[in-house]
Amino acid sequence: MDKGLLVVISGPSGAGKGTIYQRVIERTGMKRSVSVTTRKPREGEVEGVNYYFRTEEEYQQMIAAGEFLETAAVYNNFYGTPKAPVFENLDNGYDVLFEVDVHGAKSIKKKYPEAIAIFVMTPDFETLEQRLRGRGTESEDSLKTRLGAAKRELGKYEMFDYIVFNDDAEQAIGDVLDIINAEKRKVKNNVSVIKQLLGQN
Ligand code: 5GP
């Protein structure tokens, strides 16, 4: 069996990667990776769906036990990806979709170079600021921090395989689906199937 694809959606906070991630999961049935975080749940967020919410002490224990594929401090909280379920899914031929910040994407690429990294960005920084303000969940300080971070994140463009400009959400979702579909059709990702057709397995 061919291994599944590991696809990472990343980009600045407010660029809309969360919505894209959600819709791509719905339309493709790809496996989601649920991250662990020490931040408090926002209204409507569900344990085990949006995140596993843990105390800092519990989180440190998980780090010590080597349970993370990657872990990062983002805006005074910890976020990390549990390792075991990801590799289990890939080995069983399932495609896995990640939504992580740019540091996370970099760590994943380092540990798993076959990962496909997609950078989601607004058409410009003004739109990003409008979207962050419109969300109404960030303080003025947090907003400035996130805008500053966005520029630094785009500066890391060389580590990404694709960039999607999220002007219109439907178009952006379509772009991500096109990328995943093209990657799925690569011969190197279908060698087992091809050999089976040839009776070589
Ligand atoms: P939020 O607090 O808005 O849910 O997420 C803040 C940032 O943390 C976002 O950019 C989000 O993509 C990132 N993030 C979420 N989960 C993970 C993870 O497992 N690892 C890393 N490195 N970043 C994550």
C-alpha cells in the first residue's frame, strides 16, 4: 500500500487557514491532526475536536515523554502535534492534513521532508489587518503582534511548496484541493498500485 500524504496548511493568523482546513477535511475526508495546546478554549471550541486542552504541567510531561512531532510556543501558549496518530494514519494509506503556524510547518518539514507545505496568505497585509479586527477576538496588543509575525512568516516563503492567496474563500479552497489532487496523482505516490496492476507485488 502506498503511504498517505502529509499536507501542512500554514500562514499568518487571520489569513483564513482555519476555514480552508475545515472545508478541505469535509470535502476530502482527510484525517485531521488534533493539536494539544495550553491556551484556554474559546467559546464553542470542543475538547478533542479543535484541540486537546492541557495544563502547562501536563504539556511538559508530554514533551518529556517524547510524544510530539513538533511543539512550539505561540503567543505565550504552547501548541504541539502528537506524533503517534500521524504516522499510524500515513502508514495505513490515509492522507493527513495539518494546520499549524510557520514554525510548526518548518519542524514538520525537517522531520518529514515528504510533507507538502502550503502557505495561505491574504492578497495583502491591509486585508489581513481588517480580518483580524473583524474577528474581534484579539486585543490591540495581540493584533500588533500577529501583524508583525505575519511579515516574518511570509519572509520564510522558501520552505513552502505552494502559496494560496485567500481573496475569495471558495477559490482558495479550490486551489488547495487542486494541489492535493495533483500531489495524489504523482507517480511516486502510486508505485504500489502500479506494481499491483503489473502483477509485481
Ligand atoms: P489559535 O490560538 O488562534 O488557535 O492558534 C494560534 C496559532 O497556533 C495558529 O497560527 C495555529 O495555526 C498555531 N497552531 C495550532 N496548532 C499548532 C500545533 O500543533 N503546532 C504549532 N506549531 N502551531 C499550532
